[in-house]
Amino acid sequence: MIHVFRANDQPATRFAIDLGGTRLWTRFRRRTPLPCFKCKRRRWAANLVAHVYYDGTYFYCRPGKGCRRER
């Protein structure tokens, strides 16, 4: 069985990355343009959520704030 670690959805303006017992907090200003992993468009950080995986951080549009397709 494969288990992929992913933290809960976090706002893209302030999210934590767990580094084996140590938390690294990352912040972006609300109007910082970041790329959405799904629709490939640059959106403001206030309209995105961060998904933190063990190998990277990906940004997705908040529901109702961008992508028209379901996840």
C-alpha cells in the first residue's frame, strides 16, 4: 500500500511546511501572482490554497475563485 503525505489545505497567503518536527512558515502578500497547478493560470495568492506534499508545494484555485473544472 502506498501512502502519500499531504497536509490539509492551507491558504496560500500563509502556510506551514513540516520538516520532520520543525515547521517552516511561508507567507505571500494577498496580491502576489502564483501559478495554479491545475489551470496553469497565474492568480492572486488570496484566491489560492496550498497543498503541501512531501516533495513539493502546489497551489490550486479556491472553490468559486478560478478553475471551472472539479478536482
